[in-house]
Amino acid sequence: MPPPASIIAMHAPAAPLAVLSPWAIDGLSHGFMGRAGGVSTGVYASLNLAEWNGDEPAAVAENWRRWRVAYPRFTVARLSQVHGKLVHRVDASWGDARRAGDGMVTAAAGVALGIFSADCVPILMVDAERRSVGAVHAGWRGTIAGIAGEGVRAMAALGARPHAMRAALGPSIGLCCFEVDAPLADDFARQLPGAREHCRAGGPGKAYVDLRAIIRGQLERAGLDPAAIANVGPCTRCTADGYFSRRAGGGAVTGLQMSFVGFAR
């Protein structure tokens, strides 16, 4: 029996990693990864860095090896994401454990905060002068719960100043494709200030919701300068060849892309 395609790919020349990095800040490594540059196959093709979703362990290990070659000065803190609003403070002792939550902040050098998504909105935050960073996973449940504001408050507890922070919202499902049941859109409009203007009618009993626009408003209300909030990358469902998207896969299991941020030692 021939070896799996992913094992064969491990011996091929590594393709460049696809990463969108919106800022040029001394000492900061960060970005929104795409799915190119790894060895996973099928629904995980190719740079799936999640070990818990059914991918071949050897393929995920090789994908991580390639990431670490590109970013050798970091350890990566990760979470068991639960679509809530809990934000953890991370230090150098965090280790490999994946604690339940959907956001992390740190002022520890050499620690990259890694969050995973496949349509939900990844949010990266930084206060360059205070050398503190944050990473948040915002699905629709976390958005309604207010995790973006929780992330800003957790950054402020580290000494970051909201008015000096920058935030970037990464590749995620767009207004064009995020059609939900109308009662859920009503929940957004009723519970979140300004959300109603970011919802529009869809098919019968449905509505479209602009998650990124709603989150932008939450960040502004938390004290960020609107000019310091960037939308980075396309709709994941529209560009499923470049980004993992569960919506594009009809809700089936897929790989997950990682977004990360950290100051080097």
C-alpha cells in the first residue's frame, strides 16, 4: 500500500506559507494564516495546525514544523475555543495546555497567541509602546456576548491604552454569505448597539449579518480609534480555496487556519 499523500508531501519542497500581516511594528510577529504551505490533504489541505479535528497527526506535526521554521523565536499559546467571552491572561508558564476560552492577552516576549477559525472572526490587537498583544476568536455567540470589548478590557488590565491600540479583523465570513435565521438577526439588533444597521433581509425567514462591522462598532465603543481598526482579507466562504470555511463545506469538518500575534524576545 502506498503511503498517504500527506506523508509523500513531507518530502517535497515546502511551499511558502500564506499569511496576511497588516502592521509593520518593530519586534512584532503576527498574521492571519491561509491554508497554503502545508502537507495535509482532503478537507484539511493544506496548512491545518489543529490536532483535534481528525487530521493525520503526522501531517499536523509537519505543518507545525514548517510554521516554527518561519517563526523560530516563539512558543504558541492556544485555547480550547468554546464560543464564549472568556479572555485569559497568558505568561511564559502557559505551556501546551489548551484552556477553555476564546481570547488571550499577554505582555510576555516570545509568546505568540494563536487562535483558530474557519468562518468566525479572528481579532488581533496590539499596543506597540506597551508591547502587549491580544488575540480573540469571535463567532456569532461570542460577538453577542461582547468578547471584543472583553479583549480590550483584558489588554487594558495589562497596561495597554485603548486609544493607542490597533486591531485587525481577519479573513472571516462576510455579509455576502452570513445568512442566518431572522430571529438570530433580531437578537443582534436587539442586544447590540448599532447592530441593526449591519443586518439586511435575506431569503424567507432569513437575514444577512455583517459580523465584522458589528465587531468594529464594539471595538470603537471600547475606546479604539476607528482609524486604528483594519479589515484584513476576504470572505472565507467566497475564497474557500485559500481559507478554510465550514460554510463552504456545508457545515462539515474542515481544517482550521491560525491567526497569531506576539513580540519576540
